[in-house]
Amino acid sequence: MIDVQQINEKVQGQAAFVSALRSEISKTIVGQQYMIDRLLIGLLSNGHILLEGVPGLAKTLCVTTLAKAMKASFKRVQFTPDLLPADLIGTLIYNPKEGSFSTKKGPIFANIILADEINRAPAKVQSALLEAMQEHQVTIGDSTFPLDEPFLVLATQNPIEQEGTYPLPEAQVDRFMLKLKITYPNKKEEKEIQERMGRTAPRIVTNPVVSTRQILDARDVVDSVFMDEKIKDYILDIIFATREPETYNLPIKDLIQYGASPRATLCLTLASKAHAFIHGRGYVTPQDVKSIGLDVLRHRVIISYEAEAEDLSSDDVVQKIFDEIEVP
């Protein structure tokens, strides 16, 4: 018999650092609570995140601040059309004196990687990132090197300027647990940004409030968060509704070209547990699934030409599924 009360106490004990992390980040970042929470969910559920938003919304600043607040190593890589895989993962350097090769490791060897404008790099570089994201290891020459844990790739892409970009292949997009759409702050938040950051050198110091060890320990607790069979079935219904909408009496078959993969089931399950964890609960509710569901599915449900002709996005289609599937 699973003792939910015991799991709850364990979660509340471990989740104490979440509020410390949030308040440390909010010293620098105004608003953007949605982005901060999703970054924490990615961190706790070992899932990479794709951030989409116009320039100037503090995506880079938020990621940098998170790395400083958790005493983790951080590297930012600006993706450009002339970037080579070696610029990302490293290369072998020949030493003529000794007649041997030595390994020079690239920026991928850090806890948190910010892949800025990921869709500006060609397919070769994107595939080099793929092994690191999926296997948490990198191959240079004949040697394979494990990456430090936690390892998190946070990639950004600009939704408006598509000239000179290489669209990410579906296989790679699917490797991201969450795809976030970052929006503008409201007027009150922007006023605060103006007050706080409107100077030539804003003096804000971010202190480390959590260690990488605590994050790894918290992941074990996230795994133990209780999920009722009804919630598991609810997640499966949502995923299967993207593949077989007619089974659920949803008139959206013509709007979907490809439904979500089994990886989506795993990601939604884990992300829902992490969502419950950051809210101090040892059990998952349907609201956890609904809150995080759009971020897990928006890049996995490929819409058809008919949907585009009706000016519908994957968000609209996924929302229709959440509105119609019966909540346990």
C-alpha cells in the first residue's frame, strides 16, 4: 500500500528549496513566473526545453540567473550557419612533439547549456546536439565522454525572423520535453523592469541557494510522487485522442497529420509529477496534467494543411482535446 501522506511529507521537506530558488531568480527577473516554473520542471524531470519568443524577453537572462542560483556550470552557445559540430562538442588536437592527439572538450560539457537561436545552425550541428540530449554523452574521435549531471539543454528560437534558418526536424523537436511560448510582460511588470534595470550597469547579485546535489536528490522524490490509475488513464486518453480522435468523438481527425508519440506519454507523466512537486504535493491531480499538457504536446501534434487553412495552430487543436476529454 502506497502511503500518500508519507510521500507528501517527503515532498514538502525536499521542495523547500523551490521557493528559495524562485525568490532568488525574481531578484533579477520580473514576472515570467510561467517560464521560471517550467525551467524548474525541466530541471526536476530531466527534460530539455525549447523556448520560443521574440528577442528581448529575458530568456537568456532567466537561464543565466537559474544557473547562478543553483551553483551549476553554464555555457551559452550562439548558433550560426557556420557553426561546426567541433565548436559545440570539442575536437582532437594533434601534438607534433609527442606525436599524439589530445581531446579539447567543447562548451557542451556543462550542467546547463543555452543553445541560442538553435534553428540558425545546420543539420550536422543539430545532430551533434542530439546525442548529448538523448544519451547524456558525447563522442569525440574514438572516445565517449559522459556529461555531468544534471544536464539540461535550453534552446531558444525566434518565431518571427525565419530567413537563414534551418527548421528543426520533428525527431529533434520531439527530444525537447517542453516547448514554451514566451510572451510580453504586462504594463505593471514592465514598469518594474524599467525601475530595476533602467541603468547602465544594474547591480544585482545572484547567490547560489541550491546545489546540483539537491536537484539530483529531488529528482528521486519526483519519481516517487503518487499518480492514481485514473490519472494515468487520463494521460493515455489525451495522447490517444491525438492519434485516434474519432474514438473519442472528436471531430478533429482532418486537423491532425501526426499524433503524439509514446515519448509524449512519458514526458506528460513526468512533467505532471514535477508540477505537483513544485507546488508542494506528493500526488498528481488532473489540474497538474492540464497545466503542463499544452507545453508537452504543442510541438508533438503535427497539424494538417486543413488546420492551417482554417488558421488553427497546434495549440488550438490540443486545447480542443483538453476541453473534450473527460476529467477523472
